Amino acid sequence: MTGLATSLCSIAVGGCSATAQPVGRSDRSGLMLAAQVAATAGDLAARLESTAERHGRLREVLRPMSERHREHVRAFTPAGDVVRERAGGRVPAAEHAALVDLLGREQRAAAEARAAALRAGSGELAGALASCAACLAQHATVLTAAAAQDGVRKGGQR
């Protein structure tokens, strides 16, 4: 995909950063919050990869997002732990529908990460979760632009 979506992708994805291990093993509630965010990030990475595989034209937009989610998995998963991923069903056959599906998933994940940041017991974890929420919000911005560009390319037909 070229144009606006690609430009936004490089800006938005370049702006998010994952911090390494923001929670210690002794912080049970923090571990639960981090595990939830890591699981969601793993699921999103798998879904983005499945969508890129089905809709090859979207690869250059989706790959950096998937990579960023993989960084979030590493950042929010204690060393030695494994995150099980679920791709979440079939990828829609229509490219526009696939983008809308991803958009909804990124928006829900952003809301979850934002809520987790508000519940975090430590400032370091709250900041890392808030950064993750901001990253997810930027992914939603990129997907919105890609879906709009796709609609324009198709002459408004979806």
C-alpha cells in the first residue's frame, strides 16, 4: 500500500516504544495486568500476520505493527514465560473488511491497555501500559487511513 497509509505507518509505528520488563515477579497484580496486555499483543501480532498473508498488498503497512506487538509481548512477559497466541478466526476475504476488523481489534486493545494503566500499582508499569495504549491508538490511526485509502481506491465501494 502506498501513499498516506504508508506515511502514517512509518510515523505512528516509529513513535511507540516498548520498555523492557516493567514489572517484577513479586508484583502479582502487575504481573496479571502485564500478562493480559502481552496476550492481547500476541493475538494482535498473529492476526496482523494472518491478514498480511491473505492480503499481500497490506504487508508493508501491517508488518511494522506486528513487529511492535511482538516487542510488547517481550516487554510485558517475564523472562522464561510463554505467551500463547490466538489469531482469532478467519481473516475476511475483502481487504477493506479485513482492515475494519483489525481496526476494531486495535481499538479494543488500546482501551484495555489504557484501563490497565489506570489500575497499575507502580508508576513504571503504568507508564509502560500507557505507552502501549498510545501505540495501539496510533495503529488504529494507520488502519483508519488505510481503510479510507482503500475506499477511495475502489471508488467509494466497499
